[in-house]
Amino acid sequence: QLQASGGGLVQAGISLRLSCAGSRRTFSTYCMGWFRQAPGKERGFVAVISRGGLNTDYSDSVKGRFTISRDNVKSMVYLQMNSLKPEDTAIYYCAARYSRLQTSLTSNVRAYDYWGQGTQVTVSS
């Protein structure tokens, strides 16, 4: 139901844009998040956007470098990643959480209902 793409192997300082395609006609009722998991680490929060797209939140480690956005007409969510660092290396997952409120956000990985398959991002120094 969620298909993430756009990962790759890049050098530090380069930008990448991840995309996540949703398949539900009710895509606009879902709060959408990006999470990442590095080898040997737990899956952690990266960014989230409310169902209406007006509210966003970011982890401190990516704030100012990453931007999450969505297009509810196309059922897509994006993660623009600028100034990539080697510590950004991970598998990136998009996730969806049903939300009754337009402005609701959550960074809790356990709160999400659906997950994409992940896309690998590797940043070399």
C-alpha cells in the first residue's frame, strides 16, 4: 500500500529526494511519516506531516536539512534531504497513520498503521 523510492549511494553534501506512493483513495486522511533504521539500531523518527500538509515536525538531527511534503491529489509524500551526512545512512521507511484531525502529528513509531518496504540511503564521506 506504500511504496518508497529514491534512495541511493551519494557523497556527503549531496541532496536526495525520497518519494512514497500511497494507493488508498483515502490517502488524505492519513498523517504521513518518514523513519529510518541504521544497521544495529532501532527504527527512529525522521519527519512527519499532518494529513492536510499544514503541520510538520522533524527530528533534531535532520531539522534544517530535510523537508517533508505531500501531494494529496497524487497520493504522494516526499522527503527532500539536503546536505546529507554519513550518519544519515539508513533504510528509510514511509508510514501512514489514520488521523481524524487535520493538524495531528506523531513521531511515535508504534502509532503508525501502514509501512512501506523501505529504500536504502547510503552517504559516503
